Amino acid sequence: MIPQTTASLDRPNKPNAVMGSQAEAILERMNIHYDTALEREMAPLYTRVQSVIPPIEWPFFAPYIKAINQLKREKNAVILAHNYQTPEIFHCIADVVGDSLQLAREAAKTKGDIIIQCGVHFMAETSKLLNPDKKVLIPDMKAGCSLAESINGADVRALREAHPNVPIVTYVNTSAEVKAESDICCTSSNAVAIVNAMAAEFGTDEVLCIPDEFLAKNIAKETNIKIIAWKGRCEVHERFTAAELQQYRADDPGLVIIAHPECAPDVVAEANFSGSTSSMIKWVQDNQPTRVLMVTECSMSDNVAVENPHVQFVRPCNLCPHMKQISLPKILEALVYECEEIFVDEKVAKPARRAVERMIALA
Ligand code: 13P
Ligand code: SF4
């Protein structure tokens, strides 16, 4: 359950049904329209993204991009965007892009007064934990995550009681309440190192690795530590099957497959490489495969394609409905009204911050 914030209730005169028209009214007030002058001004940017944004969509996006970039400078706001955001966000307005760990690190060092998190709620909450004095906004408070929804603080307390003296390593895809009950956080890019470090620190050969069941099983294959898992799943990655990947390979023997570790272990076993979203991007940049299937959220292939024009992307398009709640009109509204603000009670924030900071220090 995503906590409701005071700020979202205070949202000025902004019922969901008229959200599009609110954003259009802002553009009207700023006198930004798609005309020949704007078309010319934005042409270099469009040239960069034209392989993934159809020409019919650009006249809609361009005025929002112009307005957001202008307001961002005026308000000293910084836009952090996850690798799963759509290309017009990822390539045209984001100041920082990356995987969960990179975004958490950048959030910890940002100089902006306002952070706009283009991603899901737990990411914005992590930014707030690391920047308690800054205004952290998420363009849509409903952008959740099936992993974060799978567990709450009481579940973690029960696990601790059932497994005393076993360290609890919690994936960042969780609420602050869950992080607060944990010994440390991890992301997909540092999970194995964190599990090994915690086992050594606690002097144990068992570690609780929650809440992603598949990530836990994939970590277990890379360590001698006994991993105790929870039953959470990413609703995007759990949809991929080993049989589907075998079929892709049978149809195209030259195809390279790279998979995110939130996929089931038999899916990861079919892949040539597995890693966090940023490791997958780096793998493509470094290896320049002729044809690649990125077994992860669908927008990422578009984002990577822009910078790797010689690589062909095979796309079974599994979209994350939560990531896709974020759009240019909602980002513009968040910037203008400074609404959809994230608050975390300091009683929860303090231990949750410790778990995230410990991870950043260790990673
Ligand atoms: P990473 O970007 O850290 O690999 O996480 C993937 C993901 O599913 C985030 O929601
Ligand atoms: Fe959560 Fe999966 Fe969506 Fe990432 S892709 S936000 S893990 S549901």
C-alpha cells in the first residue's frame, strides 16, 4: 500500500480526470507551442531520438520537453530517471539516468533543491531518505512495484523472530518501513557482495534475502551462503519463460540473450549474461552484439538503441505498468505545483536510511 502524502491531498485543483488539460494549460501560460521556431530549436534533440520516437509523437512531446527543461533550471530541480523510463524522459529531460544503485548514489550527492524522481515510489522514498531536507517529488504517487507490495514491516519482524541472528538483506525495491526493519539494503548490482559481506560480519552461513524470490535464488547460485528467500516477484520479469527464450534461439541461432536477475533462475540460465539494468546496458555497449534480446522491461531497449545504432534489438515487450505511470505532462505538473511530495516519518526514516547508507558505503 503506497502511503498517501499531505502534499498530494493539497494538490491544487487537480483532479485526475483533467490532468492532461492542466498540463496543456501550463504550456499555454508559458506560451510554448509546437510551431516552426520550436521545431527548429528542438531538431538536434529529435535527430538523436528519431529512431525510437515516431515523428507523429514529437509535436506532442517537444513543447513539454522545452517547458520542463526551462522550469527545471529556474527552480534548481534535478530529474533522476530509471533506465525503464520512456525515451522522451530518459534522453530529453533527465539529468541523471541509471539503475537503482546509481540513482540512490546520485540522490545522495545532488545539489538540486528539488528532486523529481522519474521511476517508482520506492525510488523516490530512497531519495528522500538520503536527502531529508530536500523536496522530493514523484510525478505520480500511484507508481508502485509488485515487489514492494509483497512485504511489510510486520512480515520482516516475524522473519527476524523466526531466524534470530540471521542478517536481513533487503532489496531496495521495498518501502521505507521494510528497509527500517532490515540490516542492510542491496540492489541487483551489488547483491552477491552484500550477502557475502553480511554473512562474514554476522559469522553465519545463512542470510535472509528479501523480498524477491527469484533474485534470492539467482544470488544463491553465486555464493556458498544458504539463502532464505521471501515470496515476492517482479510482475514484469516473472512473465519471461525459459521455453520462450529457447524458441527465440531456435528461430535465430545468432541471437544474444541478456537477462535481469529478477527473472526466474531457469530464464537466467538461458542467457549469455545477467546483471542489473546498467550492467546490461554496459554489456551491450562493450560487446556490440549484432542482435540482442534484453530480457527485462521493454523501454530499456529503446533507450539503449539510441546509443547503439549498429545493434538490432529483439523486443518481447513486457512493460512495467508502474514505471509507465510517469509521463511528460505529469512531470511538468509536478514541477509547477511541487505536488506529489514524498514524506517519510523520521522514526522510520532513521533506521531505513542507515540500511541504505550501509549499502552505499559497502558497495
Ligand atoms: P535495477 O535497475 O537496479 O537493475 O532494477 C531493476 C528494476 O526492476 C527496478 O525496478
Ligand atoms: Fe517493480 Fe518490476 Fe516494475 Fe521494477 S519492473 S518497478 S521490480 S514491478
